[in-house]
Amino acid sequence: MQLAFTDEELQFRDEIRQWVRAHLPSHIAHKVHNALRLSREDMQSWAKILGAKGWLGHAWPQSFGGPGWSAVERHLFEEECALAGAPRVVPFGPVMVAPVIMAFGTTEQQKRFLPGIASGEVWWSQGYSEPNSGSDLASLKCKAERQGNHYLVNGQKTWTTLAQYGDWMFCLVRTGWDGKPQTGISFLLIDMKSPGVQVRPIVLLDGEAEVNEVFFDNVKVPVENLIGEENMGWTYAKYLLAHERSNIADVNRAKRELERLKRIARQEGVWDSQTGGPSAARFRDEIAKLEVDVVALEMMVLRVLSSERSGKSTLDVAGLLKIRGSEIQQRYTELMMLAAGPYALPMITEAMEAGWQVHGGGLSGFPGGDAWCAPLAAQYFNYRKTTIYGGSNEVQRNIVAQTVFG
């Protein structure tokens, strides 16, 4: 197993680094480094910049308009974007539904949908979870009844991330009721502007409405928007979830946030302080433990990349990456909030935008120099979800156990 990068790969990384730093808008990088709210315009403008370069679908094969990069090159690209402060690409279009359309869609569907995804012009949402169907996704009840040349969709989806911005949704719907629950699910593409689609925000503790409920009331969806075969949607959903779980791990963002945690700890004067409790340790020791976990996760990712580069088959580790990556994300948000103490508490948007959260003259050496404490509690609460979405970690552990031990 070779974990070292080749000279060509190192040169590729340098070229990507230069390009990202030259094209990433500074005000967007400032928001990312300080965990400030990103607007739709912020996220989509970066997507369009990448799209114009042909890099929004950076994992796509050349046959579908992608750069045709190797797994290692894709990793290096994602790392340089994360460290520069680029927004995380909203994955629902380029990372999740696009591979499904490539693998299972018709030629007409590929020509119709992929260009808008690749350019960043069309915003996609994911319609999977329902009020009583989360980890047990196969129990979903949102139904689609075929009537001639269209389906009539009725039901509800929930926890739909950024659906308020969605132009289109890829949606799991029930089209069959015989046999196992998994056998009656289909994969539909739904225009969010269709009559009968209603999006209701779910306002969270921090005042954000990142997630939504989506209701379908006799929504007509043309039959040509069905991906693959009717009642085969569970197969396509599993294919998509493997991409989602690997994406959740996001070791590159963890590396960036680890450095942010170190800066906050030093600025707040807790770097050498005791954490308290019966097994008190220095705060920086807790950071060191986290850094070991981040490095271990990166080694796991590089091990997978090395195997792909050599052409050897590897164990499907999407579940393992999801488990460790999500736990690391929760840990660094917890340590950041502990480091900032009471300054992490305010979550009043108007006060934050007015600069109320700046104290001590801002953070010396920190990108932007301000707006770095108040979002920490909001980020902490938001990241409680990471061990649940994309398949709860408890379920993932069962899957990994069955895969490894039989």
C-alpha cells in the first residue's frame, strides 16, 4: 500500500491551490472560516464558478462532461477547496442524483438534467425521510399512482435540507404494496414548481430554517421523470446513499476546523487550562486526541484511494467513513463551544450581523478578525444531526458488522 503522493499528484495539488485562491471570492471564504450564514447566492455563486470551469462535477467521468480525475486527484481538489474556505458543494445535484442519472437514467434524461447540474444553475433537493420513515426508510408511505402518462403524488417528506431553494427534487415514492417494503419503491424526479408542492420551513434553535417539510397534494409528475424501472427505486437509493455517506465523512473540512479550534483555544486562553472533572486534562490534550482521530480518518481515506489507484477491490467502507467522520464533526464543534464559553451562547441573528459578538478586539491572526464566537453554539447544536442523517450510526455499525463478520 502506497500512501505517498506522486510528483504529478503534488503538482496537480499546487495547480488546484493556485486556481482556488485566485477564483474564490474573499467574502465567501470569510464567512466559511468564521462559520457565518451562507446565503443561497453565496453557495450557488461558488457552484457556478466551479461549473464554468467544468469542476462542479469533479467526480464525473469525461463521458458525462467531468474532468475525469482519479480518486486521488478528487481528494486533493476537495482538500484544497476546504482549506481555502470554499463552501462545501451542495451535494444533492452533482454528488448524489447525478451519478444515479448517469447509471440508471435514459439518454434523454441524461441530456435533459445533467447540464443544469454541471453548471450549478439548477438546485436539487433530496426527498427521502418522512415523519415515520427515517432510519427505516423502506417503510415510506409517500405514494405515486400512475394515471396514464403521469404519476399522481401524495404524501409528505421531512427534514428536507434547503428545500426552500430547490428547483427539482429526487424523491422516493411508493408505487407498489406487495411483497417486501423495499420492492415497491420508485425513484421520481419532481419539479418543485409543480402545482400541489408546498414547502414549510422547520425553524431550528438558532433561528435558521435549514430543513423543511415538503407536502405533495395531487402533484402530477410525467412518467418520463421516472428513473429506471418502476418499483426498483430501492436499488437506486442504495447506490446514492453510498455516495452520501462517503461525502458526510468530509475529512478535509475536519482538518480545516481542527486548525480553527486551535486558534480559538489559544485566543481564549484555554490552551493549557484543565478541563475539570475527575479525569482532568489539559484542553490541548483533548485537541490532540481529536487530531489523532482526524489523522486516522485521513489514513483510512488514503488507504481507500491507494487501493483504487492500484485497481484492487476494497471493502465498501462508506459506512465506516460516515461513522467516524460524523463523530469527529460533533467532537470539534463541542470543543469549540467549550473553548469560547459564554461567548458561544448568543444565537440572535440580528445581533450577530450587527457585530455584537466581537470581543477583545477580534481574534488576532484569524481570517476576518471577527464574528467567530457567536455561531459556535448554533454549529454545535446543528451537528448533533450528523450521526443520524445518511443512515444513523447505530444502523451503520450493524451493516459494517454484517459485511465484515458475516
